[in-house]
Amino acid sequence: MVIGRSGYKFQNWAESFGSSPELYFQPTCVEEIKEILDLARQRSKRVKVVGGGHSPSDIACTDDYMIRMDKMNRVLKVDKEKKQVTVEGGILLSELNEELEKCGLALINLGAVSEVAAGGVIGTGTHNTGINHGILATQVVSLQLMTASGEILECSESTNPEIFQAAQLHLGCLGVILSVTLQCRSAFHLQDVQYGAKLHEVLNDLDTHLKSSEYFRLYWFPHTEYVGLSLQDPTDKPLASTANWFRDVVLGHYLLEFLLWMSTIISGIVPWINRFYFWVIFGRKTVRIDVSHKVFNFDCKFKQYVQDWAIPIEKTKEALLLLKSWLEKNPHVGAHFPVEVRFARRDDILLSPCFHQDSCYMNIIMYKPYGKDVPHQAYWSEYESIMRRVGGRPHWAKAHTCTRNDFEKMYPEYNKFSNIREKLDPTGMFLNPYLEKVFN
Ligand SMILES: Cc1cc2nc3c(=O)[nH]c(=O)nc-3n(C[C@H](O)[C@H](O)[C@H](O)COP(=O)(O)OP(=O)(O)OC[C@H]3O[C@@H](n4cnc5c(N)ncnc54)[C@H](O)[C@@H]3O)c2cc1C
């Protein structure tokens, strides 16, 4: 029999949200998950499943029952011919990367970190970049879902196709993702070429840049005219590192945290910090070649606040220039670097921010040096207002102030998702305060 533990305190990675679940479970098999759901039903408790706990919002919080999936982390099947892998929902992508490498396979695309679980990554619409690549949920071939009643549903484009279209980006509100089959590709080395450029030159020729590399992104340094470009492409060349301990660790981590902390006392130095770091990071062209997941992932430094909306790709220039111009008119606002700009191909997943829309994701960040809170509300609300004006949709894992009214307008298939959710979970077992704002 599965035993729930009391007294557990949940905190997300950024330590920006947490909760105190009444009972905390770490099931090791499907039967134990069913037992937990049965118990929750009998006692009218809500249930929240948690993967890596990396979402920078309260989407994974609950004060009722929490199920952590870290003991359901096995690779169930590898189909080398189809280049597909079936895994349990709790496997961390860092564990999966290693297993795939042994089989000569790799994930097609990855976000900045791999300490996140398969079920969690698809649940919030995690994305990376590449105009011909969709968000990570588009790599899902099929999945297995346990609903509130304890029933297990197989879902794919041919079996329960409508539920599949919803469950690919499930928000944790349709049930427990037991397993996922992911489309992979042959293992590959990735070359990352980085160099600096002028913002207006890049924006004026964005189409060419977008086509210049399979995984293209740019980093704008707020309060400056500068961007760093990153062109990542598969290559047959051998590994080549540009790691520089002084630049990456001493300047890029320790000094940066200290300077950002100083900026909370001496206001007005943020633009200088940004200029200095543009020079440190993009002052000269660098080329690095490594195993794909090591290049996709990067050091996210320290605790932070983030917002990340997807906007129609043709609005990229307008949105960035609006944000730049607002910062110029409000010099008292210090915006940390970088604003990371990534791209993703349209899809037809019901609640995907890229639903029927090639998109640009514009991620803004404010670090918490040594855990200290930094004022960010004015920057946050102006960013959000610009994102709304240009037809954006917020990243589901990250901070936003949207509610049901907004989502109904943003998502043409909102009602279809909502009906599927109500059918699979009529009592709202998988809801929490975050999801109530989305559905109630
Ligand atoms: C340092 C850092 C870097 C990041 N980089 C990126 C990035 O590059 N791109 C990007 O798009 N996002 C990024 N994110 C956000 C991150 O990818 C998402 O928050 C993702 O959902 C985290 O996965 P997780 O396993 O930690 O999910 P959790 O936060 O644990 O859960 C997310 C949601 O999924 C549900 N869930 C989890 N597992 C299951 C399951 N098995 N069954 C049912 N529901 C489940 C939870 O209930 C919750 O609703 C980053 C976050 C951090 C902290």
C-alpha cells in the first residue's frame, strides 16, 4: 500500500512559489497512482502531480495531495528503427538524454535545462528555438493518461485523437501522464556560433537570420543597441570547446551576481552592467561544438523572475522596439540582460501558445542576486501590456496575470479543451488555484 507523508514543503526551483501538501506521495508504479486517486476521491481531496518542480509560477502547487513522479522514471521502450522512445512520465530529460546517447539517439530539441520531467515539460508547453521546430510537445507521438476515475487512456493521432490534441499540452489538469512516446533523431553534435550585432540591423533582416541556422536565437541587452546572435546547427565536426573559466565562472557568475546586487543599492548601473556583459560574452566570435543536449542546455545562473510570451512571428520587430522605447522613456527602470528571443513553428495542440501561429517567444528576466527581491513590477506590467497589444499568449509555466476571459479570446479551441477537461475530471480533482484562474 502506498503511504503519503505529511509535513512536506514544496518549493519551485526559483523559490518564488511553494505550498504545504497535506500528503506527499512518491509512487513507484501505476497501481500505486490508482490507489492515491481512489483515496483522494473518497476523501474529496485535490491532487497535483509534480515533475521537476521547475515552473516559475504556482502551477504545480497544492495544499491537498501531491504526487511526485521521480520514482517513475524508467525508459520503457526504444524503437531504433522509428527513432522513438517510450518513457515513464517522471523521467527527467537529463536521465533521458543519457539513455538516448547510449542508443545513438537524441531529443530533437530541448529547453535551457534538463532537470525537468517528460510529463512536466509537455504539460506547460516548454519550447526552445528553430523556425522549423515546434514546441517540445510536438515531439509526442502518443501518451498514456490516468484520469480522475482511475481509468487509463491511450492517446495518439489515431486513438482518442481529440483527447490527444488536448493532452499534448495538458497543464496537469487532465489526469496523470503515466508514459509518453517521443519522436527522436539520430544522436548529433551541435555547433554553436555566437557573435554580436546591432539590434536594428538584425531586426531589419530577420527573415534571413531566421533561415540562417536550424536553431537560431538572439539575446537583446536592454538599454543598449546590441544583440548577441546564436546560430546552432548539427555538424559532423569533432567536439570543440571555447570554455573559459574566467569569463564563464568568475565574470559570468560571481561578479555578475555581485554587480546585480550592487544595482539594488546604486540604481542606474544596470545599463552599464548590460554593456559590460555584452562585451564579455559577445565581444568576439566564438564557436563551440558539443553533444546536442549539452549545447541546448545552458547555465541559467541564479534564482530569477521570468515572463515569456509567444507572439505572432511578424510582430517580433514591433514588440522589441516598443519595449526598447518604453525603457528609454523610463530610465529609472533597470532591466536585466538578456531579453532572449526564440522562435517556434505553428502547431494544432489546443492550448499551445503556437496554436495555428508561427511564433516568437520573448523571454524577459530579472535575477534575484543572493536571493534578494528586485523591483520588477513596472517592467513586468509594461511588457505584458505590449505582449497583449501584439496578440501574444503567455507561457503556461511562467508568471502572467491572465484569467479565463483572456484565454477564451486567445485560444480559438479554449472551449473544446475545457469540455474535454470537464468530461475527464468532472469534480475538478486536478485543479489548483492557478488552474482555477484558467478555467473558473
Ligand atoms: C532554469 C529554468 C530554465 C527554463 N528554461 C525553459 C526553456 O528554455 N523553455 C521553456 O519553455 N521553459 C523553460 N523553463 C520552464 C520549464 O520548462 C517548465 O516550467 C516545465 O514545465 C518544467 O517541467 P517540470 O517537470 O519541472 O514541471 P513542473 O513544474 O513540475 O510541473 C508543470 C506542470 O505539469 C504538471 N505535471 C508534471 N508532471 C506531470 C505528470 N506526469 N502528469 C500530469 N501532470 C504533470 C504539473 O502538475 C504542473 O501543472 C525553465 C524553467 C527554469 C526554472
